[in-house]
Amino acid sequence: MRYLKAVFFVFFLLTGLQVFAQSRAELERRKAQLNKDIEMINRTLSKTSSEKRGTLKQLNALRAQIRLREEKIKTINSEIRIIDGQINENVTQVRSLQAQLTQLKADYAAMIRFAQKNQGAYSKLMYIFAAKDFNQAYKRLKYLQQFGEYRQKQAKYIEDTQKNIRQKIAVLNKNKQEKDHLLGDQQKEKNTLGTAQSKQAKVVSSLTSQERKLKSDLAKKRRDAIALDRAIKAAIDREIALAKKKAEEEARAAAAKAKAAGTAAPVAKTSGSILNSTPEAAKLSADFVSNRGRLPWPVANGVVTEYMGTKKIGNVTVDVFGWTIKTNPGASVRTVFDGKVTTVIDIAGATVVIIQHGEYFTAYKNLSSVNVSKGQKVSTKQSIGTADGNAEIEFHIYKAKDEQDPKYWLAPN
């Protein structure tokens, strides 16, 4: 029974270690990705470090770097918690194995004392012949045979338990070394984070001191955003007009056909978006919605430097629309879902591609080259062009004319 308990104990131990290993592997992958993202942002910062005065681009890069380093510290903390759990588990296992070893040795010592008392062949024969009948004598004979086998098994259990203890202690020491390494990495990240936060404060102070220029830069940024918004909504208006015209033509044709057949004309669709007036468009919209929170990113590797929402720089408040995503120069920009290209346009010197997905639209700005054309059907993750030299693309999602926050639609990076 004690042996079976030990077997179950080892089984659950291995299962638990496998779960820990999976979690550690996920965290290691996430940390590696964060390191790549931080390196990407560092390249941007190295380009702007020579500028005497702080810039919006530098501030956005610093904010992104701080966010990434904070996430990396959280990831390291999660790793440390897992290792602490492993250490506690291994300490418990070592103590349990040591207790088992103590009991096994006590049992084995008792057997040895018994064997020493009955070690002679004469004593064994006397023990057998002292039986009341043949049946009892046979049982005593079998008992002596099993006793010898059991002694051998107990010696093997003791040997295996001692080996397990040595292995567990080795794993425990490795856990402690890993924890020490992570603690060092954590402290290094905290120091770097503090430096980045100090730089951010200086850049904000610099921008605030030149408030007139800051307001001018933000005003231009706002004008560009309004121009992009108008272009997207104009493209949506055109698609709505086309869908409405097509629906009216189909309704007239259906009415004429019904009149010729002497039947009642079909009732025109009065609810829902006109952009979903066809079964194909309705299905595309439904599929787009069903992938909410799981849509791929418009670039394979990228870091968000500006999120959608309201932010404050010193005394100046600015509204940000869509996401600005930092990627590598010349990186492929791809569509996030199946759809049709409705517009390829230049806005304030920046190339924009707009794609329709039923009643939903996505826009991709700051492309240096485009390899799709108006009216072309595209599939998920299909390349539509490349990022420009600044390698910062803008990404927008619309439901008809209502802009959506990409954070609710794109998959976690």
C-alpha cells in the first residue's frame, strides 16, 4: 500500500511539473516577444535622441517603451511566482520522500533483526515443521519465500527513494538559481524603467515649455486625422449609395416580375444596414463580428505607440483616433479580414487603403507602396502594401460611419 501511494505521489508530481513547464514556456515566449518590441522602440528612440528638443514621436516612443517594460516586469513577476511554487512543491516533496525513507529504513531494520534471529536453515526448518498440519506448513514455507522477496523489494525502494531525493534536491537548487537570475533581470528592468520615466518627464517638460509649437503640431495632426476621417466616411457614403441603388433596382425588378406573374410584390427590407442588403454582405459582416477580439494585426510585428482615446500632454489635451503601430521599415502591411478594396487614396502625402467587410471598414495609412487596386477582393492576412520609411502605420476600424476601438477587435499581440 505504501508503495502504491509513492507511485501516485510521483504521478501527480510529474503532472504538476508539466503544467508548470507549460506556463513557464508561455511566459518565456511572451518575454522574448517583449524584448523584440522593446528593441524596435529603442531604434526609434536612438534616431530621435540627437534632437535637442523633445518631440511627439519621441514622447510616444518613450510611453510605448515604458508600457512594454512594465509588462515585462509583470511577466518576470509571474515567472518568479511559478518558480516559488515549484520551490515550495519541491521542498514538500523532499520532506515527504525523506519521511518515506525513514519509515522504509525502520521497516527494513525490523526485517533484518527478524532474519538474524531466524537466519539458520535449521531454524527455518523448525519453523516449518512446527506447523500443526501440512496446509499450515505450506503457508509458512511460502511466507519465508515471500519474506525474502519482500526484503529485496524494500532494499530497492530505499535505493530508489534516496535517488529521488538527490534528484529533487538538484531540481530545487536549479529552481533557486533560476529565481536568482530572474530577480537580477527584474532589478535591471526596474532601473531601466526608472531611466525611461525620467526621460519621459523631461520630454513632457520640453514640449510644455514650447506649448505654442506643441499646439501647432497637434493641430496639424488633428487636421490630418480629420482629412483621413472624411476620406473614410466619403468612401463609406459611396458604398452606401451603391448598395442603396442596387437594392432599389432589385426591388423594381422584383416588383415588375411579380406584376407580370400576377402575384404580390415582395416586401422591401426596412431594417438593418443597407450595407448588409445582400446575403454575401450580411454573412461577411457576421463573420467579421464573430472574429471580434481575434482579428490578426495589420503587421506581423508591431508595437502600438498611440492608442485610441483622449490623452494629455502638459496642459494640452488631444483626441487620438485609431491606432498608430510602430513596425519595421518596409514591413508588409496586411488586411485583417476578407473583404473588398474600396479606396486607394493619397491624404496629406500619406497613402491610405480602405477595405470593406460587409458593413465594416478597415483603413491602413502610411504605406510606401500598394499592391492592390480598387474593387479587388482580398483575403485575411493578404499583403496590401509596405510600411513607409517612418514605419508607423495608422489603423482604423469603422462600423458604417462609427469608428471602433481596435483594442476590442484585434487579437492580443
